[in-house]
Amino acid sequence: MSTAIAAFSGRGAVDGGPVLGSWSCDLGRERISWDTGVYSIFGIDPGHRLDRRETLGFYDEPCRETLERVRGSAILAARPFTLEARIRRNDGQWRWMRITAMPQVVEGRTLGIYGVKQDITAECEEWETLRRLAYHDALTGLANRTAFHERFLDQPRGGQGMQGLGALVLFDLDGFKAINDRWGHLAGDACLVHFARRLRALFPDAVQIARLGGDEFAVLLRSDARRDRIALAARLARAAPLLAAPFPWHGEMVAMGTSSGFALTPAGAFADPEEIFTHADAVLYRDKTARRG
């Protein structure tokens, strides 16, 4: 993006001004025309003479590549298109914009395109909030069961989503019901929150940390965990005392415990998430049974 472009001094999309504007492009001369609404979205002074190559610099690279591909195909086919793109305004702020385009066709040839550009940053932020609510556990902030299924358990055998995963570790809190019964459900919630924080601290390299429901948690580790089963077992052994340390509750220290089980993911087409989960769950059950014994 050129640093010579003057900033738009009027009220713009960022501060509550226009969020919608019209535009057009003469394909023969590659000359573009914007109204003040579009200038406002980009944060450019309306007096600045536009150059299409220069304005492309406002788009982040993936969106710019998509825009050029979709635009080119639409011009050849003389069809409309709609595209959402991320731009960096002249003042450095990142925004989301929806582009709607219609072809101007004369005797079967597309001579120009025109349409509307709309700032949809607020809309995207609202959708991101809804997405987080849908995929995150409200109590701990970890990924929830839905996110875990999408990231791992619902992946096809040997699918692309399994690439880069090295191990699945399952955790279960021992005596969680007893904490609820003795100290109350708020103490149980505090127990889950403390455990989630400890998982984040002990596994900063995790692909995903999820609360599967109740007192069950899962950690997906990267492919380097696959290389050495003994090293991973040792890592879990070192983590166990920290994960099971008592937590403070109204001036008291409440004891908690944890059991774990893990399974390494085979490489390539042999990686079946359901089989991996079943194996890790069986190891977890043996560990929990041994602790009870």
C-alpha cells in the first residue's frame, strides 16, 4: 500500500460513518470509480486519484488472490459475484468488506463491472462471537466436545485433518463427585477451571485442549509426540502431581486427583480417530481402576 495516499479526514466506517458505497470499473481502461462511502471504508481521502493496482495493496494476500481469480472468471462468464475480503485501511486498521459485483455486458462482451462495497466488520465479529460460543466451553474457555469432534473424532480415517497429530491424551478427574457433594457445585466448577488452567500451562504446544463434558478432558499433541512413547509417558508422569495438586476454596485446600490415558497416532492412512480414542480411553480406564484399587 502506498504511503502517499492521504488519509480520509471525514467520518468513516470505523467511527460510525458510512459503511456502504458504490463503485464501478471500466475494464477497457482499468479505470475505477468510487463514491465517498467506499473511500470511507478504505480510509482514503476522496480527492485521491485511484489506481486499481494501488488499491489491490489494501487486501491481505489470500483475499487479493481470491478476488483476482473470482473477478477474472466472472468477467469471462459475464456473471455477477459476491465476495468477502479482509482489507487493511489506510490508517492500518484491519476490516472486513463484502463486495457485490454486476457485469456491464454489451453485445456479449463484458465492458465493465459495477456494484457495492460494504463494511461488514461488526457482522464478522458477531459471527466470531457466536462461533466461539458454539465451539468453546463456557466454564473453562477450552474447546468443547463439538470442537473436539470436528477437529479429531469426526475426521475420516487417514484424512488430511489427521496430518500433524501425534498423540491423544485423555484425562479424568478422580473424586470429582465427592468434591461436589462435600463442597458444593461452585467448588466443583472451581476445580474444573483450575484443572483447565493447569492443562494450558503444561501443554502449551497442544494442537487442541478440550473439555469433553463433566470432568473429562482431551489433549491433542503434535506429530513429534509420536516419536517416543516412553518420553510422552514420562512427560505425563511429571505433569500428574501438578495437575492433581489441591486447589484453594474459601480458605481451604481441596484435594483432587486425576487419571490419564494416551494413544499415539499412526502415520498416514492408518490413523483412525475412533480407534485412537478407544485405545486411549481403555488406558485411562485401567489407570483409574488401578488408582481405586
